[in-house]
Amino acid sequence: MRRRFKGPKLFLFFFLALAGLAVFSIIVLLLWNALMPDIFHLPLISFWQAVGLLILAKVLFGGFRGGWGGPCGGRWRRKMQQRWMDMTPEERERFKQEWGRHGGHPGGQA
């Protein structure tokens, strides 16, 4: 079985990530410069300062872990699915009742 060369996909991913960063930075730049100087008497910012604000916000509020679909979230989901499969029907029902009592919605029920 031949392995496919992933260079073009990697290049496309890198390009799209860079384009996304640029678009979000421009949005931050425009919103900051339209709102913050008038509201809080702060100075205007440059494009690179907007990039820095996005990175700072990611570090402070998002951390470096993966999102719901990231490596950590996928591992957690697989672990919980395995635990669910290992439960007996009685244990599953008891779990659903406990989860519902704490405000959860087992099985996607509202």
C-alpha cells in the first residue's frame, strides 16, 4: 500500500490558518479602533498589536489544549464511550437518573 504525500494538504492547512489569523486580526483591529478609543479613551492599535491581542486572549482564555474535537476531547469521549459500553443496563439506567437529577440531559433528551 502506497503512502500519499501530504505536502499539499499541509501547505493548504498552513495557508488557511494564516488567512484565518489575518481575518480575525483585522476584525479585532477594526472593532478596537472603532470602539475602544471613544469608550475608554484608549489609543488606536496596529495590525500586529491586534495579532498580539488575539494570541494573548487565546493564552488567557483558551489555553493550549484542544477544543471539543481536539486530541484531549477525543480521548475523553472515547474513554466515556468505553465506560458506557462496559455498564450493565441497570447501571446505565441508574447513571441516567443521577445525571438527570443534576441537570444533565441523558441521551440527548431535553
